[in-house]
Amino acid sequence: MKLVISIVQDVDAETLIEELTKENFRVTKMSSSGGFLKSGNTTLLCGVDDEDVNRLFSIIKNNCKTREVTKIVQTMNIPGQAIIPTPICVKVGGAIAFVLDVEDFKRY
């Protein structure tokens, strides 16, 4: 058995959860936020049998797309200089997944 920890963008989370539950995967949802852009993410926990990991990845891949967004960042504050916000274009979205071996599992 494996524990798959997936971090997805909030805009993709609900659709992904619906698709996973349609395919009889059990999902636990946790809110999280990214460190770089400080934007909302969703962390999903799924316990799956070893042979179902690739099927789970396929569903994640089909429902979590990358997109480009413009973010405003503050330049470094230098004394005597004006702080000018700078827009940058960054790719966001997709998914990050970690697969961990599960030593023991019990459902009560």
C-alpha cells in the first residue's frame, strides 16, 4: 500500500476530488499555501494499493493543468530609493506528488 500526497492549485482541487471519488479513491483534503507565491493550494492524501498508483497519477495529470499568471513582487528596499512593484509572469498549477510506502493500515 502507498500513501500519495498531492499538492494541487485550489482552482483544480474540487474537480480533481470529484474525479477521484468517482473512481473509488478515498481522499482527504487539507488547505495549504505555497511558500514562493503565497497562493492557496490544496494538499490531498490518498491511500492506494500499489497497483492503483499509476491510475491515480493519470487522473491527477488529466485534471491539474499549468497556467501562467502575473504576480506583483516588491523589489528590495534600498534606503533613499522608491519601492516600485514589479509584475512578473510565472507558471503555476500542475501537481506535485509524493509516494510513501505504508507499513500498516487499519480502518475502524
